Amino acid sequence: MTAIGTRPSGVRVPGESDRSRQVRQRAVLTLPSRAVLVASVRVFAAGVLRRWGVGTEEQDAAVLIVDELAANAVLHGRADMTLELDLDGDTLGIALTDFGARAHVADPDVAPDEHGRGMGIVEHLADHVEIRPGRDGCRVLARLRVRQFSGTAGETNPAA
């Protein structure tokens, strides 16, 4: 697993100006497109979002989106996948690109009802989804509005 780059911001101090949310933050992870690594992608995303102070509900939705996109990348058999997380103000971008030659082909003997729900889940959770298929892979970008941890309504600090 290779973390190409992460730039989480400092911890937000209660009462700090919302101006701190205007700092763009980015994290990137590239690794082989293998089923055993989907959990690693999920853990990476959860850790980054927690450090960025993204609200608990939004973290849960974003991690589920990451999980579905990574599972799709593995299912469709590209050699590698890259996850990009981009927090710009109150918008979180989640992009997953699978690229390279096909490493394997999905099992045609698996029942059709076992496939096809992932993108429906992503589209339900995200505010915007773009799918960009290409000759050497596919990039899916999901965007959703997020709030930072506020410390209100009994929410526990996700960065703690």
C-alpha cells in the first residue's frame, strides 16, 4: 500500500473561524486492485476523514462510497486502483480510478443478483456522481457536502 500524499490540516479549535474550512485538503492512495486490499482502502479513507474532522454521518457515507468504488474496481479487474480524497470547503470529492491491463475477469457463474448494487448505493449517498470510462481504465468521482465535527447534539469528536 502506497500513500502517495496526504495533507490533513491541523486540529480545528472550538470557536475557530470557518475560514479554516477554505483550506483545500487532499489525500491519495494507490495499490493493487485486489479484494483483500479493499478493507485497507476503507481504513485509509476513514482515518483521513477523521483527521480532517469530517462529521460522523458524512464519514460513514463517504467510507461506504469508498468501499463500493473499491469493490467495483476489483470486480472489473484492472491491475491497480487509486483513491483520491479532496476536501474543498464543505465539498468532499471521492475519486477512484482503476487503470492498467485487466488482471482478471469477473466470474460469470456468480448469480446476477449478487452484482449491480454498488453504483446505486454511491448515487444514493452522493450529491453528484461522474463516471468516466477510458481505454485503460475507469474513473468514478462522487461529491458530497460535508460538515466538520461540531461537538453539538451529543456527537463525539471523530478525531479523538
